[in-house]
Amino acid sequence: MAERMQIGEVAERTGLSLRTIRYYEEVGLVTPSARSQGGFRLYDESDVARLTLVKQMKPLGFHLEEMRELLAAINPGSESSHASEAERLARLREFAATAEQRCAELRARLSAAEGFAAMLRMQITESSTPTG
């Protein structure tokens, strides 16, 4: 039987807050695999993997419905999907292209931010240098 973890351990492993994990359950992204006799949420490795994937999608600006769709496409047996394998692969390609585009946009923003930070460092250095 697969090892089951309580929400605190899952939060520690994923870097997500308890509140975020509960929210993802509430909106149907990641449902715990089981419950203890006391009603505590119990997660397995596949649940942790899904949470990690959702965490990776978040900074790329994917919306909840897109996350739900991608999770279903990546693991088609877990959701009731009627898409053919060709449709599933086409959708995965679309998600990959969107992710690549958003990564490029983030790299451009990071480059601009790094340029700004370098300019500020230069200003500080120049202002700190005594003039004679």
C-alpha cells in the first residue's frame, strides 16, 4: 500500500500552505486520496505530484480551469475525459506552447528588472565614490 501523508507533511514537501492545499481541494484540483478514521486528509505521492504541478503552473498565469484541464490531460485515467489520444496530445502541445511563451515573457521581464537593479547598483557605487 502506498504511503499516506497528512496535509502538514504535504505542505512541507510542496512548499504550499495548508490553506492553499485545502483551497485546491475545494475547487477540485487535487483531492486527497483518502481520509483517516478521524477524517484527516491523507495524500499519496500522486497527490503530491499534482500539487507540485499546480504550483509550477501558477507563476505562468494559468487559470483554475486550465489547470484542471491540464491535470486531466497529463493523467487521463484520473478524470472522466472523453478526449481521444490525438486530442489529448494536441491539447498538451497547446499547453506546452503557452508555457514556453509565458516563460519567454517572464525572462524578458526578469532581464529588464536585472538591468534596472544593475543601474541602481551603479548609481550607488558612483555616489559612494569620493570625488577629489
